[in-house]
Amino acid sequence: MKTKIFAVLALAAGLSSCSDFLDRPPMDQIENSADFYNSENNIRSTIYGWYDIYFAGYESGWVKSDFFDGTNVANWVDDLAQKEATFFTNTAPATGGNWSFANVRRINLVCDGLEGSTLPEEVKKHWMGVARFFRGMEYARLVRMFGDVPYYDHVVDNTDEKALYKGRDSRSLVMDKVLDDLEFAAVNVRESDGTDGLCVNRHVVNAFESRIMLFEGTWQKYREKNTELAKKYLEAAKTAANRVMSTQKYQISSDYKALTISLDLGNNPEMILYRSYVEGILTHAEMSWQSEQTLGNGPSKDLVDSYLTNNGLPIHQEGNTAFKGDKVFKDEMANRDPRLAANIDSEGVRLNGIAGAVYGIGGYFGTRFINEDLFNTAAGQSNTNTTDAPIMKLNEVLLNYLEAAAELHDMGAYTLSQNDLDITINEIRKRASVNMPSVTLSGNNFSVKGVVINDPDRDLGNPEIAGDYEVSPILWEVRRERRIELVYEGIRFDDIRRWGKLHYADMKINKKLNLGAWLDKDAYLKEYNQANGTSYTIDDLKDVVLDREGNAGYIKPIQAASLLRAYGEKDYLYPIPTGQISLYKSKSEQLGDPSIKLEQNPGW
């Protein structure tokens, strides 16, 4: 069915649906004439050309996405143990580094063109809303990376050097503009336009507004220490999420694993936006990359320990007899939140040294994006994967709402209620394939089945890190649910940054980040050889290094302390390319204008 749909779309004279971004002009080939903007099809096809930039999904071909591993955004987290640590950027680059305003200019071309268009008012407002949505997305990305950036809401003439070389506008000014753009889009973008799930509509706008404003609200709270702005943006996040929720257009689907391995997400009720892949037209290699964890990354002990037992309690909570310990792998996997088995192979550790085995660097083997039916096929072991990629789902919107509400509650700006829990975290936990106990609000804690959650591993703040703070019991559980539900979807790095907890990704501070599963080599070999009729010896496992002397211990992927990733305060923001700073300086000298200045981010 999907192939037939794509064939029809590819042959259509005027694109009336998004398909997967077919037949669109490149972003740098937008016509800049008045007549061009009098055609809705021209505008539609131009804007569709932006989709694969902002909704990359699993990317295409052999390009690695931000899902699971392979990019800095995916690797700079606490969810992955690594064979070779991906270090934070050490020095500012001379060029590149994502400091570019080309996309801003292209979007502003469309906005400016629409202002003089003769299109009907409804059509004009819709596309202006879509364009401003993308401008909000682009500036949110720039601010997320660099902080203060020059803001432009109209095309700047190439001869206007004063404007072209303007300094960095404040983060708050830019994010207020972003909020304005998103709110305009939320009112004016159509509720339905093109194929649901493949095109930007009002629900997509609101969903992304909830994500963007949650980031900025928590950044303002924890990084900028600006309480008023934090409240403003968190309220915007909560409101935007609620607008999606109140439509009741989307529902939590029954199968958690299907969210990331389905060949067709078109009928999944949880999908607000996804990217469709079709054999011979657009394919990817996400499943292939995850099946090659021997190349360096795998689930960390820190991640595995964050999963609750199936009674809803933390594994180390006093009196939690459901947790059987971690010294035997099957015991460690027993009685756990079912999402653990959906993300990690629960049948056994996979070890380097066992012939033919696809192993995990820490013994744990991640499976979030592996469709078992395709695993041993050509499509599953190449760059011709055709599983659809989720871009925005209802589960994230519910979690955005819950976290914004909990943060506002923590600031005394909102009173968290049981209903807030019931329409968010408890709705997610009712998923048929998960079926975890619902949580109850019990004062300043959550409880399950009458037992107050009291996690001894809760972050109480690190006294050796300036400005670090204790995470409240409620926020700890809210953040846990977000981590578990959205694991490996490319958002964890931004999450720990906006919380001011980038040290979670520091391998020297977070010891569990450089640990994998417990392994008793003697017991493992005895069981494996008996089951498979093999005769492996301890020597065959010589490359599996443990964290202690002897043949039993936690697998330790990196041994040398000098090879462990460490964070610095400067890593919260990306560096501005030095070439850009030099360019501003040269222009200042050329024009004799000392106000032309581009300052580097702190610490770089």
C-alpha cells in the first residue's frame, strides 16, 4: 500500500501531500519574485523542501541519525557505554560548527514573499504560519546550541553591512520571538493539510512548541536562574501540550516497540509526525547501525539500572524484593519494566570472543530500532532499511506537559494534581505492552500501590560541582519516565543540558557510564558451552575486561582514565567558529566601527 501511495504522489503534477519530501526544489533555489508567491503549489513545494532538514528521522542512505549512536548528540549522554569515548568538543572550529543563518534567510524569503502575495487570506495565513513555525524551529536550534544569536525576521540586503554584521541578540529576546512565531502558527496553520502524520499541521506546531518551550523554560530555571522567564516558557510548554491533548485526536498505541521498528506508521494512533521510507525511493541504515554495536557503543549500566521493577519501584529501594540482583543476567532482567526488554536483548549477554556473535560493548545489546523479522535480511543489514521513523509522538507531548507542570509546581507557580498524572504518565503506563502500575501523588512524592517511592539513587546534588542541586523526588521520577519512554530518540543530550546535569555524561563522575553487565566468565562459559556444544575457554574472553581482578565483575569497556570523557562548564554551549569572529573583526576595522563585534561563548 505504501508503495502505491508514493507512486501516485511522485506522479502528481502539484504536490497535494507531503509524501517523503519528493520532487521539491532545494532550499537554495527559491525564486524571489512576486508572482512566485501567488501560487500555493509553489509555496507548498518550497516548504516541503525543508522537511528533511528539520524532520530527518533515520536520515537516508548510510548517514547516521541522532537515534541511538553515531552522532555527538546521540553519544554525549549517559545511556551509552563506549569502546572509545566520544569527547566533547575541545577547541572552537575555524568554520562550520552549525553557525549559519542561511536557513533563516531562506525562511525569511518566504515570509517576506507571502506578505505581498495575492493569495486568499486563509491560504496566506496558513503558509505564513508554517514558515514562521520553521523559523521558530531554526532559531530554537541556534539558541539551543549557541545561546545569544543575531536575530533577523526579514531578509537583509547584501549591501546592508551594518545589519549583516550585527551582534548577538540576547537569548531571551530571540526566544520571545520564537514564542511569537510558534503562537502565530498555532492559530493560523490548518488543523489538517495534506496527509496526516506526514505534513505540518496545527497539532504538529503545538507538539513542537511544547518541546521547544520545555527546553527553554528549564534552561532559564537551571542555567540562567531567571525565574520569571522560566515560568513564562514552562507555562507555554504546558499550554501547547494541552492543546494537542485536548483534541483527543491521538492515542497511546498498544505496542511500545512498534513505535520505532514499523514498516508503516501511517495507522499508528500515537504518531503526530513521522518520516516514511519506501524501498527504491527513500531508505536508511538505522537498524544496520544498531546491529553493529561491535563498532563501539552499547547500553550503559547507568541506563539499565534506571528501569524500575514491574511493581513500579526503583531496583535499589529498600524492601523491593521484586529485584533479584544483577549478578545473574536473567535475574537482572526479571520482573522489570517491560520497556527494558523492548530496548535491550533480555535473553543473555552478548560477548566479544564468541564466534559469530554480534556483541554489545558492555554485554548489553540494544534493540530499540531492530525489527527482528528483518534482522537477517538484506534490508536489515544494509542501507536499504524501510522502517518508518517517528518524529513527534503523543507520548512525548504527555511527558512535556507533565514535566512542565512538575517544574511549575516545584517553583510554586502551579499545583500539581492527580489528574495531571492520570492524563500523562499513567496514560503512558496503561499501554498494553507496558502495563506498569499507575502512580499516585502523595504529598511531595509519588507512590505506587500505597508504597511511597524512595529511590536511594536519587540525585542529591554533587557538592564538588558548583551550582549543582538536589533533584526533588517528584522531578526525579518524571525525568526517569522521560528517559525510559524516549530512550535513544536523540533528546537525552538536550535534556541533561537543560537540567544543568551535563556531568551525568562525564565518565569520571558517573562511574556506571563506563560499566556494562556483571559477568562471571566461568559460569557463563560453562552454561554457554553446555547449551551450544562448544568449548570456549577463559582465553577466548580475554578482550572482555572487568572492573576488578579475577573472572567475575562488571564489564568495563574503557580502562585508561585518560580515555574517559569529562565535561567542562563550557560544554553547555557550542563554540562560535573562530573564522566568524575574525570576519567581524576585519569588517569592524574596514568600516571603522568598533560596535561590529562577535564575542565567543564563555570558556572557548
